[in-house]
Amino acid sequence: MSWYKTKRDDLADEFEDVDVGETEDGDNEQEDWDTDDEMEQEKEQDDSELTFSKHTGSVFCVSLDPATNNLAVTGGEDDKAYVWRVSDGEVLFECTGHKDSVTSVLFSHDSSLVATGDMSGLIKVWKVETKQEVWSFEVGDLEWMEWHPCAPVLLAGMADGNVWMWKIPGGDCKTLQGPGCQSTSGKVLPDGKRAVVGYEDGNVRLWDLKQGNATHVIKGHDGHQGALTCLACNKDGSLVLTGSVDGRAKLINTATGKVLGVFSVDGGKAKASQEDAEETNSVESVGFCNVLPLIAVAYLHGTLAIYDLSSQVLRHKCQHQAGIVKLQWEESSSVVSTCSLDGAVRLWDARSGTMVSEYRGHQAEILDFTLNREASMAVTASGDHQAKLFCLQRPDR
């Protein structure tokens, strides 16, 4: 699970505590640190086509239905999740009954089901067609959720390190036994037979889902020197990228479990201890380009690094003014999008390393975002209690 997911409650509190209004005597406090009208212009700028404002707390997560891309689901600090239409922001139904902040929301592969999970470990699954809850389960502290790519099977990673796997709505269950430390991130590979899971101790396990055993464990020198924050796989599932608080991304062959490459923008030596590792430039998001042999690594310090997959050479460093929360490649181009703590969505051409466009409108950090299949729109979730839809325009469209 990424840094922003573990820090977001603190972050939301910080933003709520910041008073950018007027003082009692009517003086605007911003004048003390604004040299011109730039901040005010940024505050007023809103490039979004639609704003979803039903949440009464920070919006932590967002997902689009994969079948049509017509529905979004958002989860928030207000213990609520909503399924709503992206065309007009109309609520289809509210996912009620959660007891804590909803930190994970996901549509199933065919968009027939939507899963919502809160920090207390209560997971609910809803049938979109009937708008009814069809299954629920309470586990320990929930770290991540993931639907199987071609079956109604839901996986969830826990703070105790175990990964649960359920068949929905029957509830048949299997557990992948963890190493006794937090399972921080996980992904089912495209073949649907294997999953890759990252842990707090820096280890990575490749699991055979049918057998329920780990086929490869990447640990020690091959593993990370700090907790895993993110995972991504290439289109055929032969390669996995892992990111960690140790400031490194690692490329792993899923068939052999071998580490094929290590990526770091500082190029420094591995830290001696986990405590030192967490002071470095944490990797927050990773991803593979589908059309060119490129990978992208996003760092907490605001660098988006584009590497050549074959040579493992750093091609471009795309600088942001604030930490990057998440990146997403477009399905069929070399454009990669980012969202960051300064509340902006940016599109970057990975071939040149230049920014194609920037979209603003949020008054706080963006905590999650997703693109539709055509990459013509982005839906964002923010600490300002809002989700927004941005229409993405590019010269080549």
C-alpha cells in the first residue's frame, strides 16, 4: 500500500488545520507569503468538467467500471462509498454500513460487482444491477484489495501479512499465509493463476493461487531494504516492478523470481537499515508502458523517472512541485499521467520527458486518480472532500 494511504488521515487533518481565510481584523493571512496573485489564480482555476461533492470528508480512492467506464465508485473519510455516473454525477447507490474510512473501492472485471473496504477491515460487495449488498466479511486491518482479472474472486491483504481470497458471493475462502508482517501491496497477474505480494519487511512473494503456496520469495539482498509501497506488472505478466520506501524500484522475472534490474534516481548505495531507508526518497508508484520498452517510477520527492527497460538507463526526470501520489500509463500511447500532493493532474510524453498538459481544480492534495480506457478523461479523489472529472485534451487527439 502506498505512502499516501498510510499517511492520508494525518494529511487530511493537516489541511483542515491550515487557515487560509481572513484574520479577525480582516487582513488576509495569505498576503504574508504570497508575492503576487498566483496563488489566488490557482485557487480559482478549475479545469474540471464535473465535481462530485457528496462526501463530507477526504476522498481516498476512486475506481471506474472497466466494462463501460460510465460508472465511478469513490470511498472516503466519512465512512461512505458512492457509485455514481460520470456523465452527470448522479448517485446510483450509496454503499452503506461501513464503520471506518473507506480506503479501497474496486469494480470487478466485468463491472457486475463493486467491492468496498474500510480501515477497520469490513469488506462489502455490491451487485451493481440490483444496487444490493450481496456479501460482506470482517477481517483484520485491511491494507489492499484486488479483484481477479477474469473471475468473481476477491483478494485482500492484511496487516498481519495474510492474504485472503474469496469466491463471491458464495464466500469459499483460501488464505495465503504471510510472514508475520504487514502485506502492503498485491496484484493478480494477467494469467489469473498467480499473484505477486509485497510486504513490510521488503520481501516479495510470488504465489500460486490454486496451490496456495509461494513459488518464489525475493528477500535479503534481492529484496528491498524497507516496506513495499507499490507493484505493477507488464501486459503478459512476465515482469513485475516493485517500489519501496528504500527509494528503489526492482524489476523481477515472474517465472524465475530473479531480479533483473534495480532503479534509483539517487544512484546511491543501499541503506544499512530500515530506519535509514525510510528517510530516503520513497517510491510511490510504478508502471510499464504498453507500446514502448519504457517504465515509469514516481517518487515522494516529486520526481517522475522514465527508464529504458532494455538498457535500464534513465531517460528523463520529470520534476513536480510536490510529491507524486500515483502514475498511470495510457493504454495505447507513450503518455503517462501523474497526480500529486499539489492538487494537479499532469500528462507527460515519455519519449521527450516534456509535460503535455496540466489540470487543476482541487483545493487540496489528490489522493487517487484513474483514467478511462481511451485516456480521454481522468477521475480524481482529493483531500478537499471532492472527486472531479477532467476531460483530457491533447494535440494528437
